[in-house]
Amino acid sequence: MTRLARGLLYPLIAALAVLVGPSASAAEIGQIKIAKGEVTIERKGETTPAKVGTRLETADVLRTGADGSIGITMADNSLLSAGPNSILSLDKFDYDPTTNQGKFDARLQKGSLAVISGRMAKQSPDAMTVRTPSAILGVRGTEFAVSVND
């Protein structure tokens, strides 16, 4: 490798390490990247305000108020965005970063959700499912949006 290539490669690797951050524990499945307005997390019977940087766990329920919205990056780099008056449950997230295999099940009880699927769904198109009160969406593409009205 040339000196120029090393000079460009090493800073890039360092920058990526900062962006990715330390590896998450087994319970951590994603992180809140954007939280605007009223947004809460229900975890193990407790409700707390959702803040940027909060690590998410399986079974977390995210709620947005009338002025709320949230952006989430999952461990497989799936991007989720819920709009105002939404209730989103992160029911299951099993992911092997070595093989990109796993299973991701979420439930949108009300509101709106936009998704850009990550490595897991790209590796196995049937790995990601979003349930609503009236439908089950099997993610086969890379981007979709769904809305559930009261």
C-alpha cells in the first residue's frame, strides 16, 4: 500500500470507528439519532423522555406526541422514522453482524413510520416485518412508509 493510500485510509477508518462507536451490548439494538417535540420510551413498565443518544432495547415502546418525531438507527443500519402521534414497539431484534443474518419485528400501533432497511433485510429479504392493527408488512425492498389511522 502506498504512503498516500495509507494516509487516506487510516483517517477514514478512525472516522468510521467514531461514527459506529463502541460495540453495543447484547441488549442494545439501536440508538435514537433525532428526537423532536414530545417523545417517550416505555421500558419495563417505566416511561422516560427519549433523548438523542439513548440506546434502545428489545421490547421498547416509543411514543410521539402531537408535535413529536423520532429518528432511529438500528444495529444493522436500518433507519426508522416515526412521525407525530405514533406508537412503535420494537418487538424483536436478533442480529449477527458477522453474517448479517437475523430477525427484526416491529409493531406500529398508530401513527406513521418510514423505514430504510439495513444489512439484515438486504441479506435476507424476509428478515424484517412490521405489523399494524390491520396488516403485516414483509419488507422486500429497501424503503417503505406506512401509516395507521385511529
